[in-house]
Amino acid sequence: MDINQKAKELAYYIKGTKEFKNMNRYKDELEKNKNLKKHLNTYLSKKNQIYSKYKIDEANKRVSKLDKEYINFFSNPLVTNYMNSTNEFNSMMKKIYSSIEGELLK
């Protein structure tokens, strides 16, 4: 068994999930709007800077404040759909990682 081949197969199956397809569809829609894309990139950059600079409790407080500043941005349907689909994809991936971990610990 070639583990790299199995990894490619897993990636192929992940690409076929509704979570992956939805996330990519909403990402494509969002990227068509250059202003929204730029705004999202700015938000993500600020969020990443906060998490890299502060300890988790302080970072969470600052990100919460940042989220409030971007409340109008997040109310845009394109952004909402993208963020929700990204969360669904991340949840699916977390389940996959948990399943793999469970198998490794048997």
C-alpha cells in the first residue's frame, strides 16, 4: 500500500463532498466581487495578526471586537454563504481527522 496514493484518493473523495463544492462555489462568487474579496482579505489578515500576537484569551477578546467592526460586512449574503460553507467544510475535516486519530489509537 502506497500511503501517498491513499492520500490522493482521500483528497479526491473530499473534493467530491457537498461541503467542498459549496465552499468553492461561494469562494468563486465572492472573488468575483473585488471589493468584497479585498475586505475579506483585510479582515483575515487582521485576525491572523491578532492570533499570532496575543495569548488565546486576549486574542479571542480582540477578534470579538474585530468581528463587531465588520458586522455590516458579514451581513452581506455572499460573505455569509462563504463563511458558513467554510465552517461546514472545516467541521467535516475535523470529523475526518478525529476518525483518523481514532483509528491510530486503536
